Amino acid sequence: MIEQRAFSVEAWGLTETELRLDLIAQAESLFALSNGHIGLRGNLDEGEPHGLPGTYLNSVHELRPLPYAEAGYGFPESGQTVINVTNGKIMRLLVDDEPFDVRYGQLRKHVRHLDFREGVLTRVAEWTSPARRTVRVTSKRLVSFTHRSIVAIVYEVEPLDGPATLVVQSELMANEALPPMGRDPREAAVLEAPLRSLEYESRDSMVELVHETKNSGIRMAAAMDHVITGTDAVRIAKNVAPDIGRVVVTDHLQPGQRLRIVKFLAYGWSRQRSLPAVRDQVGAALTSAHHAGVDALFAEQKAYLDDFWARADVDLEGDTEIQQAVRFALFHVLQAGARAELRPIPAKGLTGPGYDGHAFWDTETFVLPVLTYTNPQSVADVLRWRHGTLPIAKDRARQLGLAGAAFPWRTITGEECSAYWPAGTAAFHVNADIADAAIRYVEVTDDRAFEEETGLELLIETARLWRSLGHYDVHGDFRIDGVTGPDEYSALADNNLYTNLMAQRNLLGAADACERHLEKARCCGVTADEMAEWRAAARAVLVPYDEDLGVHQQADGFTRHQLWDFDHTKPEQYPLLLSFPYFDIYRKQVVKQSDLVLAMHLCGHAFSAEQKAKNFEYYERITVRDSSLSACTQAVLAAEVGHMALAFDYLAECALLDLQDLQHNTRNGLHIAALAGTWIALVAGLGGMRDENGVIAFAPRLPEGLTRLTFTLTRRGLQLRVTVLSNEASYELLHGEGSMEILHHGERLTVEDGVAVRRAIPTAVPRPTPTQPKGREPRHR
Amino acid sequence: MIEQRAFSVEAWGLTETELRLDLIAQAESLFALSNGHIGLRGNLDEGEPHGLPGTYLNSVHELRPLPYAEAGYGFPESGQTVINVTNGKIMRLLVDDEPFDVRYGQLRKHVRHLDFREGVLTRVAEWTSPARRTVRVTSKRLVSFTHRSIVAIVYEVEPLDGPATLVVQSELMANEALPPMGRDPREAAVLEAPLRSLEYESRDSMVELVHETKNSGIRMAAAMDHVITGTDAVRIAKNVAPDIGRVVVTDHLQPGQRLRIVKFLAYGWSRQRSLPAVRDQVGAALTSAHHAGVDALFAEQKAYLDDFWARADVDLEGDTEIQQAVRFALFHVLQAGARAELRPIPAKGLTGPGYDGHAFWDTETFVLPVLTYTNPQSVADVLRWRHGTLPIAKDRARQLGLAGAAFPWRTITGEECSAYWPAGTAAFHVNADIADAAIRYVEVTDDRAFEEETGLELLIETARLWRSLGHYDVHGDFRIDGVTGPDEYSALADNNLYTNLMAQRNLLGAADACERHLEKARCCGVTADEMAEWRAAARAVLVPYDEDLGVHQQADGFTRHQLWDFDHTKPEQYPLLLSFPYFDIYRKQVVKQSDLVLAMHLCGHAFSAEQKAKNFEYYERITVRDSSLSACTQAVLAAEVGHMALAFDYLAECALLDLQDLQHNTRNGLHIAALAGTWIALVAGLGGMRDENGVIAFAPRLPEGLTRLTFTLTRRGLQLRVTVLSNEASYELLHGEGSMEILHHGERLTVEDGVAVRRAIPTAVPRPTPTQPKGREPRHR
């Protein structure tokens, strides 16, 4: 946890003014730059000290065997792990032969600043070497949103207190040594030096290394080129070997003189294309960037972000920390998804190696809803990636004895990589989550071409999965037995309520989409009978309810289980999964993360207002939030049932998760879905936004502590700005022609172009504040 | 499977008259000799060819890491695997420098015979060498029941058709190469050469090797000594090295002359005692055997077995195969348990390395009931072994957050070695099974000293476990959620009926035993309140029942699950667990092995006769018998509800399991529990024996195909012989004074010493024959 504020609180950026070695790994995650295609951790230019060096390329991974002491049929045998690729961000500096290393000499000034509007990480350091020469180092770094293969670095050095001989080594380094991670020796063995050199070359100030991964067979090229401005004394040398390339710049400067190195870095990779193709692609990208020039790259970066913020910004008054946090969140969500383009958005984006670089259901359930309203193109791209993995998912379904497609619980390329099936394979809801994301995307964008080309087949194959996974019992209920819902503190339950309701949506959504695209559906073999079967199953879906307690059940029998003994659970025993066996956790009433509560958010129509309030209170008492994917949903439902202070507490927990390292694992990368959850907590929580049944609804209400909340979203080509004050809300279409039907606290309104519609906010029904497990109350905001 | 009869059908032995290399591994298991302390597979004297060389010492094992791709809290990290120890049964023979190897030259005669009354494996081979010299080799081998550290081998060779120079190398060989087993390279690495030499020496014709296991730290000594009778030309040499000792006997014989080598082999091992102590123990055993002489060893062996058969024999008319099979079964059950003495009885006894040499619940539930009535001392010994592991089981309970003791699912020394927790740790019924065995042993033997010293604490600590594992729900039902019952095709269910009823017995049995030993119970901290709590929980145990279908549920919700699609399951897809994922299997109605049906056998009082019939029929339809632990119980219940032909079919399947290799894995060792099941199918099945509520009951009835069944059992010091004919049964006390109350088909009788009581057998209520899943019908007898 980052207890003390190590970073500034500001509206549009994140600034560090002191280099704390104990927080260096966390800062590397927070300062990570990415465009969804390439990701760089915020390592210092000189490479060391570091928490965890990291350069990631979307989907570049290595395979490793998944060991089982007792294997079973269908257990995946091979895992995929994201690898740290050739590091091109290293700029080593020697000042009169002394290596610049902040651990030696004296760091007189240190400022790093990530600017959310510029999309640039800048650094200013003033350092006195052990030999007492002081220099100023200034660097700027970007991963381009507009040139997706390109990284640009501007590195400048100037002596401050006397002449100095400076040497800068600009490097490309493959198979970099990493600090030890896992305890499994085989894992370490495989991933220690995952790259095998295929080719290396240099030309002028350009150096290029081509490698391939040993087992996964991905060819990968990295190249750098430079524009160097120094004194007349400047000299350039270079050397290159299989795993290292260096361009070495030497200059002798007086105070007031400056050595400036612009470094362009390009990456390309493919499992299909040949070595020359991959190499030439990188060369072309480098040339194009070079020709554009670094100033153009910075300008384009800003323009790209200006566009984004105009569509996506959330602006609020009353809480600067939350203001900063939501922009930080949106910036990183954009970075994760912007240019992923037919590749996944991993749980950590490209900010760290956590979760092996895998993508989970979080992408579809938390990240894509945000992007759907703010950057829809990247939603279509991620779903096209899923669509591209349909052959693998169909094979997996067949292997599991099911129809349709079974998407993996965790993966990089589409193969199931989960080695613990009760919390992997059995978590079938991922399929409905993908379908839900496709339904939402089409609903919000009206992108019928996408629906026909991509969404329809996703819906059909997942609907087929559900139809084969469920069955009718003697009472005619459609049951889905033995699956695991979102709450990872339960497993293999019958009729998980979330799963059943999401399957219902999936089945209906597939039938609806087929009706819109009858011909294409027929090509996929869908008949009227099959569509009717989907609708029938959806209608008959079992929704477990405890009549005695008057609450819904997370799954059959759940509310009859023993209550977890919260009173005797010590604070250091959380997260429970590290202190108690699954056996104990699964069989008791204790909830890791919103499950039934998430169902109440995403499938609100299935519950009455009174049921929502009672359910929320019941599950609040047993939810421990050992997952980062809980607080945002609790914020949404707390707001809906009228606990605005509690909603604000959960919003803050979600918003500050990484900025304050609340889960003690920000070092391994940011929690992209939880960051997206910040927007959800604000827009669906405080804003009360729901988008079911063809009309977008709001039920805004501010907690004490906020005086204004403004957010913008795009629906069917229209940009709507919502401004919430304590007593009223206003709705306004920003540009473009047309009008939008909306609901405000249940009242139907039409918002016309150019006319803000204002409405009063009704007072909430007062309810007793719900309680949480002892010691698991959210921090009060 | 052994399709064609490769072995004789005879009443008191097993004879092989042809050496079939394709069945050599199965024959090694069938011809295995053991006293429960030492076990030798039936390898040929000359060591090769072999299926699997095997010499096992009870509990001598090596440790190996248990790998997890995704580990969890409380997953065991170290596994135990039985090892093949120093092989002392090798007698290599050279005839005029040609090694005797049945794969070369011509094997003119081959007979191996295992005699159930002698306890000896004999072999006669006549072989013509490639150089055309013919010899007769005769060997006899025993593992002594009376000298538990001793193996004796008598090896004789004579030339038949001309003079020959014979060389016999009698060996001790450690770290013998084994054929590849598992595919995990680490497993192989650890177990390839598990022994490290500590010392080796020789004296006269004695050779001794002392080793220790590398990781588990067990010191183990093996020694051999010889009595050699040959011509005047006989010469003896020897050599010894860390892993090999040889005594080499050379002689030149004429036809009619014979070289005879008596080999005594002794083993000793300990984790505690010093090298000299272990070494000297072996020397002493060897000396003692030597002094007794080999003839005395054979005579003692026979006397020991005469005693056993007088107590335990099951004699029947009408089916010689079953007659042979039940004696084969009893012989091997005795071999597994006779001298285990504070060590476990593994699932495979000491006949092979299957299941890593682990002991499971099978021992208590299937093996001990048989031994309780036929060789009770070994029951007390096994339970004392369990008692000795109580500290480990208490630690495990604590680790799992439970009170009392949690015994392991699979183990050699008491530590949990199950690496797949849904079918390991979660199968808590093992604790009630142990308690049940203790309750039965005390009930049948009235061994109050054992109860006070051993049984009581086992009952108390397991009762405490159940009390902490269960809880009361809002209706006051005592529930045990999220556990796995005997049926391994379900897992993590709520209120597994078998588990709940066995827990009930455990709780009541503990309270009863505490009342009999109040002072000792008080020493264990048991209060009157605790006893009352146990009784209350037992009374409130939930017994799941489906009112709609009118049958009991294997667990909550079980009968609402989808039926397995038996019609589309191909014969080669059985056992299902090798063709379908657990995910699919667990969530459907398909039963691997008797679970609810086993509850109806062991807890018959909880069901009405009508319920038993309906339940049997219901579960019969979905039970596939992919486990060897199913047919015997199905035989018992089929007989009880009146399906005598079906009972006979299941009895035969159980009886012939290993003799015909029905499960295709007899090569890895015999199924000791299924062998015990043969007795259970006969005595509890056809004999209808139940022993609840202080009185032993019979309800005998013969199927067509049998004309007489006679069995003997000992209860409270009295030997009762039961003879069942088609129309009547007779009960007779064999010796000893006293009288025994029994029930015959519900009628209470008193059997007095010396007077046989005869009663007619009532005709069975006719019922429609139940059906099994398609293709899983038992073979009709």
C-alpha cells in the first residue's frame, strides 16, 4: 500500500517529486505508457535501479508446461506467459566516466510527470556525481497512439557546474535478467531467456535485433534509430551482438551546452510472417516516424488525446483526488485498449506481467462497457479478437462435450490457460459476458455491419453453449448446474444466479440478433426451431430465491450454508484465499466479490426495487472485497438503493486502488478493469446510468462531498453531456443533429440538439445503513 | 483383461502352466507373496523377463514434490511414493555359460503354483539352452507369516540330459532399473535411484547392503544368507559393492545330481533407529531363520494358514471359479494385513506400486470388516496405526480450520498426499469410515482395552471434526456442506447422504464410547455437554430426499441434475474420467461407485425396505461401476432387495476382478479392497449378514447356480458357522462355550454350543429386474 502520498494530487496528471526506492515498482506501473500494442513500464531511462523492467508487446508470449500432480481429462497442458521483450528504452549515461545511477552520488532534483492530455512521461533529474560534477537530465517518452509500432524518447543532458565529458549509450537489450518471480523452477527456466536471436544488424545510427520465442515461435524485431544534436565534438559509435545493440554518443560539453538524443524505437512481431517481412515492417515504421519527426509525434499524441477527452472526460467538483483518479483511470483504460486491434486487452493491460499477461472476463464486463461509450472502435476490435478465436473456443466446447463455443477463462491467444478448473473452466459466465459486451456494443453504436460480421456468430455460438449446458428439470425449470460464478469464494454450484441471468440475456440476445440477420443466421445453421428453443430456455431459467429469508440466493442452497466466522478472522488473514483452504471458503457464506450484486447491476430488470435493497443488504454483510472487481459494483448498487455515502466510499476505494496500491500488487501492473470500474462507479453509480430495453436511463444523485459531476458519453452517434448537481441534473447533446430519448429517475425525456434539459433530483428513500463483515468496512470518504 | 483362462480353476490354489509374456505383469501381481510387512511380486527367479520388478517394505517410501500450476492454501506440497527396495529374490542361473532366460532356448515346461494353504509359490521349469543342454529348475518361495522379516527361497537345479556346469548368482540388488511409469519427468527423476548406500559387507555366504532413502530418510538393511548343497565340486564366491551383492555358486553336475540353494533373506528398516540398530536387527532375523531351518519355516507357514482357514474359509458348491476366487481373495487380504502391525494396509497391499502405495478409506470400509470377523488382531493393528497418526491428523484439521482430527485421503505415513482436493481433502467421509471400523471392531471383539487405549480417542477426535464441519441451518437441520462422498463422479456437494449418515454413526459412537470410558474421555477433555452436542447433531443430521421422485438423494439437488447421456456414450469411453472432464461428470447424474447404495448397506436402519428397493433401482440406472469398489456393494443390496441373479452377477464381477484383470490394471497390483469385497458380497450379500444394534443378523438366500454356501466368522470369541442351502440355513457354534443370539430373516434365534439350528429360507418378494446404463450391465453369471 502507498500509505503516504508519494504523488501529487492534480487534475490532469500524476507527478512524483521524490524517488522512493521502496515504491519504485509501483511507480513503474503507474507511469507505464502503452497504446495497447506496445507497453513500457515506467523504468528509469538508465535501466537501474528498477522494481521490474518491462517492455511488452500485445500477445507476445512464451509457452510453459502446466504441471499437475494429479491430472485430469481436459486439463490444459500448456500455459502462456507474457514475456519481457527487447528493452529499447535504455539510455545509459556516463558523466566523466561515472555511471549515472541515482543510488550513488547525490540526486538533487527528481521530477517525473505523466500528463494525461499530452500522453507523455517527462522526467527531470539533477544529479551530482560522486566526483562532484552536476548534470541535468531531461527525458520525454511516448508510446504513440497514431504510429502504433513506435516509441519516441527525447533524452537531453547538460552539465550545470563545469565542463563534462558525457557518454550516452542508447541500447536495445534482449533477454534482460529479471528479478525472481515464481517459485516453480521450471517456470523460471523457461522464461529466463525466452528469446533466441535470428538476426542482428546496424546501419548508421540504426540498430536492429530480430529474435524468436523458443516455444511459441513468435518472430519479433526491434529497431532503433537516432537524431543526435551535440557540440562539434560529438562522436557516434555503435556495436551490435545477438542480444544487445548499442549506439554510443560521446560529447564534451560546457555548462549551457546540451546533448540531445531523439530515439525512435519500433517493434514488429508475427507468428505467421517471415523474418524479412517482420524486419522490413519495423524498418518501414522507423522510417515513417523519422520522416514525421518527433515534434509531429508529440503533436499527434496530444490531438489524439484531445479527441478522447472531448468524448470521455469525467469532470467533478468537490474531490480532487477522485478527479485525478478518474482521469488516471480513463487514461490507462484508453492506453490498454486504444490500438490493441484484434488482440486482447489483458487484465493488467501492458503495464506489468501480473496474471501472466492473460485476458479474463474483466475485459468484457468492466473495460468494454466504458469504452463502448467513450472509444467504441476498440470494443469492436476486442470482440473481433474474440471472434477470431472462435475455432479454438468451438474445439474447447467439443472437448467439454458441449455445443457452440466455450471461451477460455484466461488466455493470450484463445487457448484455455487456466490450470485450476473449478475457478477456470467451470466459470462459464465468461461466455455470457462476451455476448453481453457484443449486445451492448451494437445497442449503443448501432453498428449493424459489426453485428452481422462478428457479433452475430459470437451470440449464436455462445447461445448454443448455454442451451447444451443447461437442461430442464422435472418442474420445467431450465437449470445450469455445477458452474462457478464471478464470486471466486464459491465454486461448482447449481444455478448461480448471475450465470443464469446472463445466460438468459445471451439466449435472448442471440435470438434477437438472428431475427435481424436472418440470412446470415441461416448460414450459421440457425433454424426457427433453434431460436425458439433459445427463447424457451431463457424464459424458463431458474432464479434461486430463499423464501424463508426473502432474498435471492447466489446459487442453489447458498443461503443455507454456514456463515463465515468474520468475528474470528484477523485482519492479516485477508485475502482469505491466502490463509484458508478453498474447501473451507467454498462451503460457507462469504463472498469475495460482487456476484449476485453484479447481476442486480447488469440484469436489474429481474429484481424489484425492494428485492434489490434487501439483497444488497444481505450480501453486503458477507462480502469481503478480496477482489479488485467488487467495490465498483457495490458502489453502483449502493447508489441505486440509496446509500449514497457508502457508494462514495466504494467509488473512492475503486478509484484509488492503484494510486494507493490498496491491494499490495500494483507492482505487477495496474488493475485495468478496476480502473474502468471508477468510471462505472461514477456514471452507473452516482449517475445511475442503465442502458436496457433500448433507452438510456439515469438516476443521478450526489453524495455529500461532491458538488458537481459532469460526464459525457456517446450513444448512436450522439454525444450526451450529463451534469449532476446536488439538487438537479441537466442533459445536453453536444453536437451533431438529432434527439435522444432518456429516462431521468424514471421520467421519460427527449433531449434535443443544443437545448439542455434540467430536472430536479428526487430525495432518496432513507434506509438503515448496511453493515459489512467486521474489519472489511470501506474507508469512509 | 485376461480374456482367455491363463490360470487353472481349482479350489485351493492358482496354477499357471504356460508363461505368457503378454500377461507377465498381471501374473506377477496374482502370484505376489506378502505378510503385510514385506511384499514380493511374483517375478521370475532370474529377474527377467519381467513386467514390473517389485520388492516392497510396508511404509518404505520416497518423497516427491507435488507440482501445481495454480497452487492454493493448504495444498500438500510433498507426496509419498512406495519404492521398489533392494531386490533379494534374484537367482541368476548360467548353464554352461548360457544365461537361463526363457526368451532364448526352449522352455519345455513351465508350472507356477500358488498354494493358499501352504502359503508358498512354487515353480518348475524345464529349459533347453540354445546350446541344447536341458535343466530342470525348481524353486519355492515364501514370505514368512511367522518370522515377519524373513523371506525364504529354495532353488534347485538339475541337468536332465547330460553333464552341465552350473553357475547360480544369488543377488541383492538396490536401485534396480524400472520400466517407465509416469510422464512427469520429476517423478521419474526422484524415484529412479531412490536409495543411497550407507554400508555394505559380506561374511561367509552372507551379504548385507544398508541404504537410506534420499529424501524421506528411511534407513533400510537387506541381508541374505545361504545353505548350499551340491557335489564335491561346488565352489562359492562372493562380491559386494554399494548397490549389489552376489554369492556365486559354481558346480558341475551329472543328470540325477542336483544343486540346492536355500536362501534366507531378511529386511529391516526404520526412520528412527540408527544404522547399527537396523543392521543388527536384520542379522538377528537372519540368524534366527537360519537356526530354525527352512523346513520349519514352511511348516510354520502351513500351520499359520491352517489356523486362518479354520476361522475364515468360505466354502461353496456349484461354482468352482467363485470358490477359487474367494479363497484367492481371502489369501491376499490376509497377506496384506497379517503382519502390517502398526503400519497401513495400502490399496494394493504390497503387490505393486499402484496408487503410489497409498492407503485410502477402502482399508477401513472394505478390508477391515472382513478381517474383523476372520483375523481381528490385524484390524486392531491398522487402527493403532491410524491412532499413531493422530497428531498429524489434528494438525491437518487445524490447518483446515476444523476441530478434532482430519485423516488424509491418501497416505503412507499419515500426511495428506492428495494433490486434487475436490476428490481428496473434501472426501471427509474417510474420518467416519475409520470411526466405523473402530466401532465395528469393538462391537465384534468386545476388546475394551483397545477401545480405551485406541478406539476412544479416534472416535472423539473424529466426532469433534464432524461437529465443527457441520452446522445447523435455520430449520434446525444439521448440514454438512461442500464435501465429496464415495462416488468420485460427484464432488463438493451439500449433504452427501452417505457422509451425513456415517457422521451420525461417528457422533453417536463417540458419545457411546465416552460413556463406557468416562474417565478416559474426561482426560481427552470431553464434557457431558460435548457428548450431548454430538448426540444432538447426530439426531438433526439432514438426510436428503426427493419427495417428487420418492427416492433419497445422493446429495442435495442430485436428482435434479441432468442425466448422463448413456445412450451416446461409447464402450471405449469408459471409465468416463479418462474421456470426459470432471466438470461434465460432476454436474450430471452418473455414479462411479456405490455411494447412496453403500449407505444403505452400512446404515441400513435409516431406510425402510421399500425405500431400499426404490433407491436401489433408481441408482442402479445411473451407476457405471468405473471403480472396483462398487460391484460388491451392489451385490449386497441387490441380494437384500431380492434380485438374487443380479447379486450373483455382481459377486462374480467383484470376485474375478483381478483374476481376469477386468479393470486392465492388475499389472500395478491387486485391488485388496475389491478382493475383500468378494467376502462381503458372499457373507453380507448372499448371507445377508448385518451387525447393527448388538445382534448379528442373517438373511441368507442363494442365487441359481449355487447349491451351498458355508462361511465361518468369529464374534465375541465364538465361532459361528453358517451353512446356506437353497431352502434352508443352519447356524452352528464351532467350539468354545457359550451361546449367540442371531437373527435369521428377522427371527431371533439362540445358537448354543454344539447344536446346529436350522431354519427355512422364506421366498423373496418378486420385483422387476432393475436396469443399468446401456453397455454397463454386469456379465451374466
